[in-house]
Amino acid sequence: MRTIGRGLAVLTDADAVDAELVDDERTGVEVAVHTDRDRHLSPETVAAIEASAAASTRRAYGADREAFIAWCAGEGRTSVPASGETMAEWVRHLTVAPRKRTGAPAGPSTIERALSAVTSWHLEQGYPKPNMRGARAVLNAYRDRLAEAKAAAAQPEQAAAALPGQIRAMLDRADRAALAGQRNAALVLLGFATAARVSELVALDIAAVAEAEHGYDVTVYRKKVRRHTTNAILYGTDPATCPVRALRAYLAALAAAGRTEGPLFVRVDRWDRLAPPLTRGGRPIGDPAGRMTAEAAAEVIERLADTAGLTGAWSGHSLRRGFATAARAAGHGPLEIARAGGWADGSRVLARYMDDVDRVKNSPLVGIGL
């Protein structure tokens, strides 16, 4: 038996045996029961299960589960199946133990993610979720304590919303005559116009972009909801922030450099040339066609915001949040915003983004005569 990346306990061929028939004590009827063979997964199925979650989620959950196993081992407790008491003690530990990176205990949102990692791990291994009543009580008390102490961790830091005004400032100093500048402008404006996560943005190929009378149609695969959206990219009123003009200029520059197929957003070296394939120790690494990574795309957004002197927590998610906020402020409804951006129906994250507008626009104080 071995454990795979997302915490699944997997039986190997050496563990497999034939199925068994046993008598049901209550009825006396012979019934089949699961044996080791029934719990066996092939390497191909293991790989398919691991690929079902985003790479970032797999990494985070894997780290959380490893930390939980190590803590349980040190405390002489069973990690799976875990008791409700173990879960409560573990949460209390997380609220006081300093983290290596920050020197401070984990915040509530980080603890929530760790709880999800462990409870989903139980389900993956065929166990019910542990009793979480005590763990939840400990976490709620921790939230109260942080709020009363006015601690920064009491409210999770959200990505700053990239609204049209901020985007205009971000692109104001970009060298739009250079290939890198054209790529960065297209990345920011297309990312905003499609409300794409940076992982979805860099996954786009040139073939996903189709010219249309209204500008372009861009088909984005939304991995979290497992569906494609075809987003109409329309002309902007300001040429400097028009996504159609930016995308057209970038596609022309790519074609001039000999690229008419393959990844849309590619690496550009310091001499403003399409970057050659990366190697390490003589071996190729990364995408051979030069596709940007999600981290590199996020870096572009952060660097442009920093150069423009914008304050706040800027990240790759700023474009997605900015789209939701700006669209809501323009009067668009939750359903059309969710469909355009690939949010799940009833998404609490999207509701929180729109609340930035609604809490003022729809405030009960409006029109009551103060």
C-alpha cells in the first residue's frame, strides 16, 4: 500500500486478492464484500485522480496533509480516521504555533484550507468526515480573539481590484512599441475582459482567438467549473485600454516574429525576442513552445502595478476581481457576470466582489431622508 499526492491510500498489485463471499449474519444470505482487490487503483487511474484538481490546490493540500500527519505522529494520535478530539487539538495547535515563513500563527483562512485538506482526505479514503464541532468552536474563538485584538489576520487580505482607472495607470508607462510591452498590454486587458484566472489566461492558444465583427471571440476553459466560456471581446472607448486593439497589435507582433500558432502568451527575453526553450543542466525544462507560467503572468501584473505606484495587494487575481466589481458598478446582473467569468452558480467569492458595489449602491440608508 502507498499514499499518492492528494492523500489517497492506494493498494498495489501485490496487495490485491480475489473477492470473497460471506454470510450476512442478519439474513443468512451469502453476499459479496469488498476485498483488497476491490480497493486497488492502477497507476493510470491514480494519475487521473491527481490531475482532477488544480496544481496549486494539490500542492497546498499536500503540504497541509503532510503537516497533519507529522503533528499526529508527534502527538501519538491517529491521522486517518481522526477523532473529533484530534481535530480540535490540531486546530488549537495551528492557532498558536508560529509558521516558518512569517513567524506568526496561521490565519483563519489558512486554517480553513487545512481543515478542508484533511476532511476531504478522509472522504477520499472511504471514511466519513471527522466530528468537527470542537474544531469549529476553537476556530471561532480564534476569529473572535483576532478581531478583538484588531489583528490584521482577522480579515483575510484580498487582491486589489484592477478597475479601468488602475489599468490605465498600469499601462501608461508600458513600452507599447516593444514586443514585451505589447504582450503585457494584451495580457492585462484580455485578462480583465475575460475575467480569467492567470492559469486560464496562460493556457490560451492563438487558436482560441477568433476575429469577429465586434472585435474578437476568445474561448477560455474554466477548470474550476469544468466548462468553456466564449467571451466577446469588444472595442473600448479609450484606445489605450481597448482590449481589441491591444490583442490585434500583439498578434501582429507575434506573426512578425514567426508565431502564428501555439501558446498565445509567451516568454520574451531581455533583448525583446521570443525566448528560446529553457534548459537546466543541459535538459529542457518548462514549455518547449515558450508558454508563460501563471506565476510569470502574475508577476507582470504585480510589476506594472508597482511601477504605476498603486497601493494594495496586487496579484494575478486583481484582474478577475476588478472585472466583477466594474461590471457590477456598470449595472450588470450577477448571472451575466458569473457566466462571463466562469464563476459557479451561487459563488460566495463573486458575491463578495459585487458587495463592494452593492453595500453602497443598495444601502438601506439610501432614500430614507437623513
